[in-house]
Amino acid sequence: MNEEPAQASASPDWRKILGWVALAFVVVEVVSAFFIEFPVAAIVFAALFLIGWFLLRRGGLSGVIFVGALLVIELAGIPFYERKDTDDWIVQGVALVLGVVGIVAAAGALWRRPRAPSA
């Protein structure tokens, strides 16, 4: 018996996971726009994540790289955000977990991408 198909189906679909993370960040950014000092920045990031989601659906590496870069920017900013109450901690905690999952998914999608045969 050939074990190859079972192993291939057991691996996660990293692009799909990254797509769900991108959509989740669209929601997080839109909701946070109502509660932050510069709501335009949140709306811009929501739009960028939505563009990244469309790029992911189109295929290729551009969506993976684009959403991965946005996630790195998001995670780099988390330590500097002001936390006024429990709601801030919860939203930023969710963003942190989603960001880490997204970066792992982006790395997995890049690692599992089809490679050209070597010469």
C-alpha cells in the first residue's frame, strides 16, 4: 500500500489558515477603529489585510508574503499599544495569538510551496 496520499492529506493547508487569519485581522482592525486615537490607520490596515486575502485567493506567493509582512508589522507594534482596561488586553491578546498563528502559517506556506526541479 502507498502511504503517500495519507501523509499529504494530514498536512495543514497553510494558505487557508493564513487566509482566515487575514480575515480575522480585517474584523479586529475595523472593530478597533472605533476605540483608538487614529481610526484611519486601523481602517487602512483592515483594507490591506483584505487586499492580502484577495492575493492569497489568487494564488502565488505575493499574498503569503504580503499578509506575512502585515502580521510582522502588527506584532512589532503590540508592545507599544496603550492598554487602558481589560478589553484592551483581550483584543491585543487575541491579535497576538492570531498574529503568531498567521506567521507560522505564512512560514508553512512558504516552506511547502511547489519548487522547480533542480537542473
